[in-house]
Amino acid sequence: MTKPIIGIAPGVLTVDSHMFPGRQRDYVNRDYLQSVTANGGVPLILPVTADAAMIQQYSQLIDGLLLCGGQDIDPLNYGEEPLAELGEIDPQRDQYEMALVRATHAAHKPVLGICRGLQLLNTLYGGTLYQDVADMPAGEGTIKHMQAQLPAYGIHHIQVAASSQLAAYLGQTKLTVNSFHHQTLNKIAPGFNVVATAPDQVVEAIEATTGGLQLGVQWHPEMMQPTNPVMSQLFAKFINTSAV
């Protein structure tokens, strides 16, 4: 049986050295690759491009799309000016991933966004972000969301909507997740529902209401997957959906 091909949109790293100043690399952390291979898929890294024809071809090659973590989303994408708390951005990566999601969705193939990937999905479809958790209303965003512990450790609880696709994937509605982010969702994009939240009301997951699977999670399941059966199940269910 042929395994589903999971396209992975890479990050972009600028490497400065005395020999190669400003040299760029497209890269994917190995735990994303291992999470796909360990749960029944074949990972395929899709190098960043502005070529619309190539992006269209990518969408035909793959069975599902995985969006990784990384830099902040450029706030110009959702009509805001940058605030002091904004971190590093990569506008080229933003535009590439948005085009890739559009092409993949038009091909009726599922999308899973992780951390930055969640934020990219929300922005693409008309939502907005808090440029920093500290910008949330008083009483919200109060727990720690950038942990110092090992990445496989869960640091806080989330509550998952029982009727959601995410709950069906995870097999439970309350779990502990890791946390490595400082931006978070503000206005939710039309056509998406919030399906998981942290105790301080930070949005931990959204999913599309119609048109096939488009799911985003704020935590990093790939970092927890090797020793956490629930996170392995999340990848396995996503990959099984890609095989349909």
C-alpha cells in the first residue's frame, strides 16, 4: 500500500559566516519528519518559492500539507503596524505558505498547521493576531506560554470541544500540552471555530467548519510525539485523512 505524501513547508534560516554572509537555507526540524514517518506518512519538504506554477505542482504532488512553527507572522498581513513586542518576521515565507494553503485546499487535501501554522491559517482567512500574549485583555494570557522545560513536557492544560474533529483525533477533551509562542489568535477567521483553549483563554486550536480538514494547533505535538501516544495519534489521524 502506498503511503500518503505529506508536504512540509520549511522555515528559512539566514546563516552568516565570514565565508558565506547572508546565505539562506530552507530547513525542517527533524522531529516533524519523524512524526510523519512514525505515523504512516512520507514527508516531502517543499522549498520556498514565489513561482505560482511550482506551488500548484506541489499541491498536486502531496496528499496533505503540514505547516511548521517559526517566525512571527507579519502584522501587515492583517492590517496592523508592528508593535514593539513583534519578533523576527519573514514576509516571503508568509506569502509562500498562504499560496500553498490555497492551492492545497483547492485540491481538496487536508492541512495541519502547528504553532506559526495555526497563526498563518487564521491570518490567511481574515483573522487577526495579538502580536504578544501581553496585549490580550486584562485577566487573559496570564499563564506561561514560553516554557523553559524540555520540549516533550506538557506545561499547561487545554480544553478541547467535545464535538470537534480535533477531539476525535486526540480521543480526549482535556490534556496537557507544551508551549513555545508569544503571539496568539485575536479575531477568529470567518469559517473557523475555536476548538481548544488554555485556562487563560489563549486559543489553542481552530478548525474549518466546512470544505475539508483545515486544522491548526498552537502547541508543538511533534516535540511530544515520541513519548506521548495522544500526540502520535494526532499525526496518525491527520495522515489517515490525507490517504482518503
